[in-house]
Amino acid sequence: MGRGRQKAKDAKIARQLKYTNHTSDLRDLERELMAGSRQQPATDDSDEYRDRWSDDED
């Protein structure tokens, strides 16, 4: 594909992004985040690595 065609496609995409109404459904985002937090509990792996390498000297 030539540079002119690629530039025209880029301009078209830029126009779509500029003039499209980007509304956010914050409630939907909140539900998605809450569902993700219930499925995967947060773990802190830093203690695991700290204990694993605690015997090493510099």
C-alpha cells in the first residue's frame, strides 16, 4: 500500500476518533471491576521473593 493511501486511512481514523461521541458507562465499568476483584483475590508476591532470596549476600 502506498504512502498516500495509508495517510488517507490514518486521517479517516483520526477524524472518527475526534468527532465520535465517546461516552463512558461508569456503572458498567464499576461492575466489571468489582466482578474481577471477586474472581481473583489480590496477592502480594514480594514476600515470596524476599524470603526466597533472603539467604543471599551481596
